[in-house]
Amino acid sequence: DNTYRYILDRLDGRLDGKVDYINAACIFRDELFGLDRNGNISRVTVIECPGLSKEQIYIQANAWFVDSFNSGKSVIQLNEKEEGVI
């Protein structure tokens, strides 16, 4: 997608139409996200959803993964409906 390519091109600071993936990954790691206990680039976000039940939030979050990625299974490593954890 050209939008992501543009964002990554901006991250390397050159805006030359070429993406420096290593530099972009370092910026994601150091400035935008962080490293988890396994050394992977990771981000945890808690979003308040007043008026929605735990089940409604769970269903909508899973739908977002399916719509946003080719396969939600390829990006979701833990999916516990009863606990409401994705």
C-alpha cells in the first residue's frame, strides 16, 4: 500500500521515494514502540470503550485484525475469549 510506503519513506528522513527498512525498523523500536521481553518490537494499547460489553469489544477487535491483515491468525499469538485477551 502506498500510504505505508510513504510513511516508511518519511521515517528515514530522506523523502527520496525509497524506503530504508532497517532505519524505519530502528525508529519503530526506539521512538514509536519498544521491545517486549523476547526482544521483539511491540506495542500495548489500552482503549476505553464505555457502553460496550467485553464480548462486543472482543468481537470488534477480532474483526479489525481480519480486515487489517491478510490473515488474523498470522498476527494474533494469544486469543482467549473468556479472558478478553487478544
